[in-house]
Amino acid sequence: KLTSNTETTAQATILVVEDDKGASALLRHALESHGYTVVEANESSDAMRKLGLEERQSSAAPLKPDIIILDVVLPGMDGYTLNAHLLQNDRTKAIPVLIVTAKRGMKEVFQTSANVVAVLEKPLDAGVLRKHVNEILAHAHKLRVG
């Protein structure tokens, strides 16, 4: 049983969409220190480019993260609008999204979004974050394996 949890986390890639460099660095450290691969985007347009959702796509293959950690307040397009774009694309609509925000009341705003699995309020506790990420990955692994 110990190996199943390790298998689900060992190769997991997490896209962190966060404009605050300090918060992004904390998220990266909390996740990379437990073996996750972290890709950062500091605004929605950067995330869309990395995911291959923009008309002007990069030459790199589109990122297919196991989880997207998404801040709500972002420059330009906010996290709510970015999430709507994720839901409209067949390649990204099934990726679990973990919302992180300093705004209160966001659980209600996102409760009808099929892809949002949790809403965490800032300041984040690294242990709570990792617990949620582990649970999301374990659940996704069960769905794939059966």
C-alpha cells in the first residue's frame, strides 16, 4: 500500500498560476520538496500559452499538468475567467483545479465548476496544501486505474 501513494505523486506535474512571486516561491518549495514537478505561470495569458490554449501558441508541446493550482486575483484575465476557458477545452476540462485565494467567499463562487476540487484561503499552510494535492492525485489515479 505504501507504493501506491508514491506512484501517484512521483511523476505528478503541477501548474501553479500565481502572480505574487513570494506566494509562487512558497508553493514551488512546498511541492518540489515532496517530489512534484512545478511549472509556474504568473498570469492567465502565460498559463493559456503553456497549456496550448492561445492562438499564438509556443513551439513547445502543450503542458498537460496533473493539477492546476489557480489564484483568483491575477493581472489581466482573472482566475475565474481562466477556469471558464479550461472548462471549454476538451484537453483541459478534466484537469483538477485547486483554487488558492485571499478573497473570502470563493467556495460559493466555484462550487458549480465541475473541475474545481477545492478552494483554499491564503495564507496557505504547506501541510494542508500537500494533503489536498495528495488526495487529488490519489483520486485521479484511482479513476485511471479503476
